[in-house]
Amino acid sequence: MTVVIAVPSSLDDLTFESVLDQLALHPADAKVIIDARHATFATPYGLTALLTLAQTRAEKAEFLPPENPDTVSYWARAGFFRYAEELFDVRGHVPRPRSAGESDVLLEVTPVTKSDDVHGVVERIQERAASILLNKLHLESRATMGFAMTLSEACQNIVEHAGRGGWVMVQAYNYRRRLGGRFVVVIAVCDAGVGFRSSLESGQRRPLSDRWDDAVALEAAVVNGVSRYGDPGRGQGLKGIRGYVHRWEGKLSVRSGTARIALIPSWDDDVPRREGLAFFPGAQLQITIPEKVSAVA
């Protein structure tokens, strides 16, 4: 039996849950068709999460690309099909992958498996990101260094904790849904590795609590700064990310297993904690840095 999974027209960190909800109704080894024909928009999280999903399937899933020419063109510019054609059985014609120099995306979908990949990611994006942060987001110049650190730490989390490779993408665009057209920069980092709960367990860093599940593990790591490393100074990446996001009134959301935690600024109305979600291995992180309010008068 073949199962058709419908991708929503607008694919982001929240609507991607509908894809996982559909998959959860069927056996892990079911033959699957991921139907994205009606998709018209996707965030960096949506694209990297789709590739992460492909890594979790025992049998290669078929993939039906968007029918909207603008959408499929953007996905190609974002580098999605460069890797989707390796992980999915892609049906139909898709635009040829473009070189990095031809893309208007800050950082195209990029695989991360080792520390050298992280250094390459930061080097590739630093100059372009600096221009965006200063001229579009109107942040102070010191925001540039913190942005590079935040991007590096988010990617390094894959290397140190995932146990397998992951994906990163960075894009800047107008955010109409929450900010009325203000400019934002979005970082998405997704992997299908061991996840936060197993990572903390491997370092015997489980908090002393009667309850232990994905939500408690996420709260321990993201909110309370617990790391699998017992050594002082180790595993402080999320703390640094939290500090940067808070300083520039951004948003951080982290999903792992069956739970999701979000640190929410005043301009967003997301839910801080979600539990009982459809299981998805690994960790999926999104950072959103908005244009400075005082610059939008």
C-alpha cells in the first residue's frame, strides 16, 4: 500500500507538524509519496525538515515537487533539489541546481557532518550576513559577530550531538504573518540524530526528577542550560544562542522527539511548550532575528 502525504501550501516550523501527523498514522516501512505539488511557500525550516524526513525513511520516498513555477524555482535556488534528488525519488522535471553565486538566499541548504563544515558555513555567510544585519535589520555592528557565533553554535550542535549529519539554511525576507512586513533573518538547523533526550542520557546528565521525557529534556537543555558534558565550560552553545536571540528580540524554537520549546518575543504569539507531538528523531532548531523596531517608524 502506498501512502500519500500532503505537504501544506505554506510550509514552516508549525505547519510541518501536519506532515508528521500524517506519517504517524502509518508504519515506518510504508511506501510513501510526499506530495508538495500545491506548496506555494516554504521557510528554511520547511526545506531542511523535508530533507531530514527523507533521512528517516527505511525506503526512499517519492517526491512530487511544487507545480507553481515561482515556488519550484525558489526551492531550486535554495539548493533543495541538489540534495532532494539523492534522498527522494523525485518525480517530474525540476530546475537545474544553481551555483551558490547565482542564489539570492543567504545560505543555501547545506549539509553539516563535521566541524570543517561548520567553519565553511560561517565563512560563506559572514560577509553577506553582515550587510543584511546592518542595512536591512538596522542592528548594531556588534550584532554581526554574535550572529556568526550563533550560526556556528547551532551547526556545531549537529556535529557534537546528532550522531549523523544534518542541514542548515539561512534566508532573509519580509515577515508578514507576525511583523507586518518587517525584515527578518531566519536560521534553520535540522538533523535526524539522537535528539536531546538521548544526548543528555548518554552523558548521565538527566535531571533528578520523577518525570523524564522529551519535553523535560528540552526544558533542561534549552531553558536551564543543562549539557551532557559535566566539564565546566563545555556544552554552552545553547546558552550563547539564547543570549544572542534575547539581546536582539528574536525568537528561538527547538523541537526534539515528541516535544517543542519556544522562547517567544513580544511580537509573536506562539506557544512556549508543546508536548505529545508526532515523534520525529533528532533536533530541529529555528532562530528568527527581526528588523529593529525603532528603525521602522
